[in-house]
Amino acid sequence: MTVTWNDSVPIYRQLRERVVAMILDGALKEGDALPSVRQVAADFQINPLTVSKAYQELVDEQLVEKRRGMGMYVIDGARAKLLGSERERFLRDEWPALLERIQRMGLEPASLLQAGDRKENDR
């Protein structure tokens, strides 16, 4: 498995974001075990301490829990919690710049929605 890491963001943060995306996408469901630290480290050819740091952030955010001798598991309610926080982060951090760009280009929200609908129908 080959992964390209972004040099401007620490690998443990990128790994955390990958797990968050897997939870949001449903690839990891509530109650599912996360891949072991050793397995992730081997798959991505990174230091196990880096994986542990990413997983610890998820524990600190109460998205996963450690089960002694069993590994890490996605907590019930993690997806709902993530949806709320990710939506809030998007509206606070990403949407203002995106809206400014849309306005700068003279695009109308209705035309963007129609373009999105057409693209969905083409799939």
C-alpha cells in the first residue's frame, strides 16, 4: 500500500484525518476495531509511535476507546459527534473562503447546485 503524505502537516494528523474520514464514510462503524498500531505502521511504513499518537488524539476526542488487551474501538455516537464537529469546522474555516471565491467568479448558488445534480445523475 503506497500513501503520499503531505509534508506541511504532521503524519499523525494526516493519519487521524484518514480514520475520521473512514468513520464519516461508514468504512469504520461504531463498535468496529481500528487496525492495530503495528499493522498500520507496517502498511504505511511509518513509526508505530506516530500511529499511537494519532490514535491517542482520537481517544482524547472520545471517538475511540482503548480496550485493554483488545485494541481500539470506535465509540457509539462517534459518527454523529464527528458530523457535528466537521460541519462546524467547515462553516467556520472553509466556507468563508469558498463563498468569497464563488462570489469573485460571479457564480450563483443555484447554478452550482444544478451542476452538482447533473454530475450526480451522470454517475
